[in-house]
Amino acid sequence: MAIPSPSISQPSAAPKTLSVVLAAGQGTRMRSALPKVLHKVAGLSMIGHVLKAVSESVADAATVVVGPDSDIVADEARKLFPDARIAVQQDRLGTAHAVLQARESIGAGHDVVIVLYADTPLVRPGTLTRLRDAVVNGAAVAALGFEAGDPTGYGRFIMNGDELAAIREHKDASEAERRITLCNGGLMALDGRHALELLGRIGNANSQKEFYLTDVVEVARKAGLRAVAVTASEDEVMGVDDRVKLAAAERIMQDRLREKAMRDGVTLIDPASVYFSHDTKIAADVTVEPHVFFGLNVSVESDAVIHAHSHIEGATIGKGVHVGPFVRLRPGAVLAEGSRVGNFCEVKNAAIGRGAKVNHLSYIGDADVGARANIGAGTITCNYDGYFKHRTAIGENAFIGSNASLVAPVTIAAGSYVGSGSVVTKDVPEGALAIGRGQQVNKEGWASRFHAAMAQRKAAGTA
């Protein structure tokens, strides 16, 4: 079949775009039983970041190419992009061969096909849009490149004016070509009308006997079609193939998240010591002190203050709330407006009411704490009996004295008091005082006699 003549006409409607995500090459340099692309950056798998960029950009559909026995990767892809199709590359015969495993999707009539790699988690949605637009504007192939600080080992972009003539692998490049610093970033967009024909013409006449996607540039040009280069930063196209690069990707992603938070009106006193997850939601006029970690599924409303050395995951923090220092909020913690959870406290699956205070050395788990209640230092909700979790209900304006143990299931009604040091096993009525401790007995002179006897024995050298 002949390749149609090149055309620069644009579709009358928004171009239909297919993203083909290559996840077949799992690699072994991670030294892990977990497939490479499932390792996480800012709490999301690498393939998740790529699919997130796909879903936030121009793609109407996605096909993920996995290796054999990669059900766990396929499941992750479907979880993050429910409509994604899965294709399997049984034999690893090169990148072009991997793309052709999505033949059915590529041939489904999309205007643009974008090829991505599941181990490039830093790619931005806007970059994918620019790749698509290059094809919409008349190119049959648009390849993503970057200016390399050290180009050693990378494929070089051989330019002919403003067109891309070829991508030359480092080992095949001449000395002059090796001085080129515009290098191949791997990602590529193809005109959907020509994609299958171009991919099918790629040969494997190389030392590895593999079908290289990069060869599509020369195939297109021989057919009289245009190939162009689109550029991005070196960081954005960084592939992750070991733990060192995984850590580097984490640093870059954290810098992005920190910058976005600050530009959105969040005060980070020491940005480098604050760690976000990819889905952290944090409003303007929040202040975050040093050494705070935000795990997955955290939202923080305006005017809240997160004090130093706090670890937060799965929590909702209301307007004007103070958290920390040295606080752990676990999944299901909901802190209403104006509440406080102070130093060395832990809250898990519990709602802290408006204006309530849990200030010192307390554990509140599986509980509902009413508005303006005060939880004294050292209070714990005893929520687990070894088999089941039980809830504690503390009413509005209740006062829980220090070092109290509330044995769930139990209800402390509104306005009631619990005496310090009490073990509460029964419900406390509204307005009542609960005391659950042994009666104090003072034995006059006992301590003086004890100290004297012990000192005498020590002087005599007897145990």
C-alpha cells in the first residue's frame, strides 16, 4: 500500500488522539520483585503519572502495551485509566515492535498517535499537547528531544533546517554527530493516517536485530513526509531504570509540587523539608512548618497551620485548624474548623469537632469528638478488643481529664466531665462527672521509714 501524499489540512473538529504507553520492558536494575513501572513517585506509580498526563492532555483513548505475565501492571493501568486497552508484547523485539502490538487501536481511525514510555513519570500534559499539535500542523512524525548536559549514550537529532532528518543512535553516530547536544527523549507522535504503514516499514537491520521506533523518522522522510522535533527539558524526559533515578525523579516532582503550592498561596517555611503526594489539596493561606510529610488523600483548608514534624495521610483538615508539632494523622481523620491536635498526638478514623482540642500526648481512634470538647493530656480511646474496632462518642463541651482511658464502645455525653486518671467503661450521662479509679490512701511516715531502711542496707552492702 502506498503512503498518501502529505497534507497540512487540519481536522474540522478536535483531532482524535490515541496514546500508546509502552510498559513491556520491566527491567531488572530496580532490584525488586515489583515491576519497574509500579514503583512510586510522590505516592503514584510511574505508569500512573504517565496515564495522568495522558488523561489531562489531549488523549481520547489509551492502549498500554505490557509484557507477558504482567497482570499487575495491566490492573494498575485500568485502575488509573478505566477505558485503557491492554496489548501484550510476547517477544521483546524492539520499541517499534512494541508499538505495533497496539495495531488494532492504531488502526481505529485516530488522527494522532502519541507513543509514551511508562518509566518517564515527569512528562507534562502540555508537552503531549505540543506533540499532537505538531502533527495536526502537517508533520507525519513529531519526536520529542532535549538539550543534554552530557549527550553520551543518547540518540542524536540530525536536523535539516527546521525538519528532523534522522535520529542517530550514539554507537552509530559519527564524531561530528556525537557533538550534537539535541538528543532523543523517546516520546513521539505519528499521523494516524500513516502510522501503521510507517511502522510496518521499519526494518531490523541492526546489531540487536530489533525494530527501533526511532527509524520511523527516516522511513517517513523517504516517503516524502515531514518529520519535526519538539523540545522539552531534560528532566521531563528522564527515564527511570534504577533506584538512583527513582530518587532523582522524586526530587524533581517534589520541587514541582512545592513550587505550585507556593504559587497558589501556601507558605512553606522550609520548602525542601516538606513532602507532598501527587494528590495533596492545600488551600491558600495555609502555613506549613519544616519537616512535614503529606501522604495520599490529604486536603487542607485555608488558614490552617501545620506545625513541624507532622505526618499526615488520608486526612481532611478544616479552616483555621492547628496540627502539631509532632502529630500523626492517619486515614479517616477529619478535623473541623478551628480545632487543634497538638504535640505527640495521633488521630485515626476520627472526627474532631469544631473548636475541639486534643493538645497533648493523646491517641484518638475510631471516635467522634464533639464541638469545643477538651481532651486532656495522655487520653486514649481503647478502640480495639483484639478482634473488632469499636467507637467512642464524646459530646459537645465535654471535658476529658488527663490520662483517661475510654474503653469503647462508650459514650461521653455533652457537657460531662471525666476525672483525670479514670478508666471509663460505661456511658457517662450529660452533665455528669465520671470517676473510674481506685480510692487514694495516704500512709503517714511510710516513705521516710522506707528510705531510712534502704539507706542502711546499702551502707551495709546487703541486697
